[in-house]
Amino acid sequence: MNLPGKEYDIIKKEILKRKPKKILLQAPEGMKTSVQNIAGRIRALGPKCIIWADPCFGACDIPENPAKMLGSDFIVHIGHAQFMDTKEIPVLYIECRSDADFSKVIESNLSVIPNKKIGLVATIQHLGAIPKIKGILEKNGKEVFIGKSKRMKYKGQVLGCDAGAAEAIEDKVNCFITLASGKFHALGVAKKVQKPVFLANLDTGKIESTDKEKLLFEKKRILKLEKLKDAKNVGILVSTKRGQLSNTDDLEKKLEQKGKKVWVLAMDYISPEKILGMKLDILINTACPRIEEDLIFGVPVVNKGEII
């Protein structure tokens, strides 16, 4: 994935305006092949540029403290819209909008969606497609709703951990269509709402249901909650990333009142290797709620939001 010229123009304009001395450049995994080129073009404008090589878990994962330690006075964050306010170091969010056209996928699969009232959501890259898809659906007799999360910058925008744009309109619709690359975000919406959730898949050219994946998730969730009841040693995963940091005092107290031994495990980058050798029956995750889908810990992982 290469950065479009218009995005470089935004970066250049801000650098010339702010005149930073040292920039910390943060990019998602999908852009690591292009990050040196981006850093080189930034350096050509004058400031030093450090590449943040740790994984980027989203708009909540802004490396403010590392930037301070490295002497950076400006952060360029690629791939997400602003999600939280930064306290000390200014951040430039480069959203990387896509011009992908979902029209054919929608038009050729309308029979898959018999529902009349539809909620439209999209990732930040595909938000620009919403007006056109809304028009196509309305021309075909559908009533389209677009909600907004209290934490998101734009209407219709969803993150892997935030489906507020869908939740806000769930009582008005029969189903949701997600405009995204892959099922990750559609499944994130499906976990938060009771109405059917579909993905408009550009790769397959089909509109795909998330029902099977959601049913499997629900079965696993119920099994893990049962295991939590019997668990004696409980680890609580805490991330020190400011956008993911959670207070666990009340949770610890509730678990201890149930006779469990509780161990708070704090780290910045959460990974299974860091707790190898610890005797734990189950983990309660208070950081990014999608961690359990990407990492294998060897013991069940329950998200905090699923138990309180």
C-alpha cells in the first residue's frame, strides 16, 4: 500500500507550517513496506524522522511517551482518523482514504438483502463510498440510515473496537452493511448488535453474512464465562497505552470476593510470550477487545466488557 500524493501534500503542508525538528512516524503493518519511502520524503523537508517499528493497533495506539523519550516534537500517524486528544505532542492523522468502488458488489447482490431498512457503516478508508452506496440502495427501494458513534470523528465510521455508529441506529434498521476490507470490522459490528450484519466484499464480489462467525463467537464466549466461574488464578491484562488503559480496581475486588487469586499483568505491547511460565487459569483482557482474535495465550481470554 503506497501513500497517495495528496496525503504527502498534507504532510508537507503541516511540516512547513509547524517546523518540527524531529518527527516520529507511525504506520500500520500493511504499510511497513512503504514506511522508509515516507520517512525519506519527510527528511527531505528538513526534520529528522524516526520510524516507530512496534505494531500499530489503531487510532488508540499513539506512542506519546516514546515520542517524548526520543525527543520528537511531532507525530505523523498513518491509517486512522483522530480518536483521542493527545496531551503534549501534536499528532497529524493521515486517513488514507480509498477510492474503491462498491457499486457492482451492491447492485449484483441486492437479492441477498431482502430487508428494507438498512444501516450503512464503513472503515475510515471507505467512508467516501457511503453516499454513492446509499443512493443505490434508496433507488432500489431501501431506506438507509447512517449513525454516529460518540467517540468517532465521522458519521458511519466504525473501528474494530467501536461499533457505536451501528448501535446508535439499531432500533431503526433490519440489518447492516459494512464497507470494509475483510471481515474484521464487520465481525466487530456483529458482536455489538443483534441485527444481521453483512460485508460488501470487494475481493469476492459478494455480500457476505457474518451469522456463522457470530454464532461461533457466542458459543466460545459462553464456554469461557463458564471457565471463569471455576478459575482459581485469574490474570488481568492491562495495557499502558493511554488509549487502552483501564482501571481494574473494582474488577479485582469483585473477583477476590469470589475467592479468586488475581494477578494484574501490565505491559505496553501485550503478547503471550511475556506471561510464559505464569500459572493462570484464565485471562481477563482490559485492553484492545480484539486481542484474543490475533494472539494465542494458551489459556482462555475473556474481555472485561463481556463480564461486567
